[in-house]
Amino acid sequence: MANPNKAFGFKPVKTITGADWDGRGNTYWISKSNTDVIRVGDPVTKDMAITTAIDTKYGTLPIKLAGSTAQIVGVVVAVGATRTGPYADPMDLTKNYAPATKSKDYWALVCDDQNVIYEIQEEKGTLQIAGSYIGCNQIFVADTPATTLAAGQTISGYQLACTTTGAPAATTFDVKLLGLAQRSDNTYGAYAKWLVKLTQPMMGTTAGFAIQS
């Protein structure tokens, strides 16, 4: 049976210790000058474009969507327009994301624990990732979200990349393949659900971000 196509970005599922993910995270700032649509399940990195509007009031790291070779702060698990929660926009409760055009700052609860394991869907490609690549590193791609939860609500469209060769390669790629999610409706091929760990998490590397000027 073919794997269902239900992209959801990065979903925290457990930790490398074997314990379940407990739902906790830390708060990060999305400046109203940022033009990304930031959704639950999206990987984020430091927003280096924020130079003259640093969050001097709360001292919170500004974030934006992460590219496939960026150092990752973590994965968004909730978004809202209030810093201390609840993670919602009081002026528009239908939205569970930060829109591209922002009239105000937003705040994201981010899973930034370096020990968390995530589930992510593999995209459909010419060749798919084989079992021999378990333990190797791979990149991700920012696909257009196709899942509508309710009016005005969407989740991440990020997927695990499947290149024309299907072969993960560089050690600098952002996720390590740990294996398939163990379910009866999941197998190798298009839209396979993989378990991965971030290889360059902010909390797990000695390298720091550049200073904004």
C-alpha cells in the first residue's frame, strides 16, 4: 500500500534517551518586519536581517525560516501574538501561524532541545531514499503546505529532500536519518515518514551565530 501524502513539517516525537517529548520549548521573537509565513512544524534560524529593531525590551532571539544548510534554532510548535501565551492571535483566532505581512510582532514556542527526535515526511522524487542511507545526513525542502486543518489554519509543508539520486551525502546536511517511523502504514518510497535528528542545533553546537550590525 502506498504511503499517504500528508506533509506536516517536523514533528517532535521523542528524545534520544528513549523518553517521550514532553511538549516544552522556549519563546522566540518574530519581528513584524519579517516577511516569512511561519507555521507549526517549521524549522527556524536566527533572523540576521534584524539590525535596527533588536528586541531590547525582552532580549529575545529573532527568528526566521531556516534554509537547508543553516544552523537551526529549533522547530516551531506554537505561534501567537502574545509573548507569554496563550499562543494565539487575540485579533484573529482562526490563524495558527504568523502571516507574511505582519502589523505586529509575533512570538513562537520553539522546541530547541538538541536531544529531540523528529518525524518528517519524505518528498516524492525520481529516486527515493533507501534503507542503506540510515545513519547518513540529508537536507530538507520547504514545500507549499497542502494541509488545511480548519478555516485559516495550516501546518508546515517542509519535507525530507529526495534528490534525483536519492543519496544523502554531505556531513554538513541538517538532519541525520535514524530510520523509518515504525507503523504498519509506513514503508520505503514516496512520502515515507522518517525519524531524524538535527545535526546543527543551536543548543548542541559550539559554533555561535554572527553578531548583527
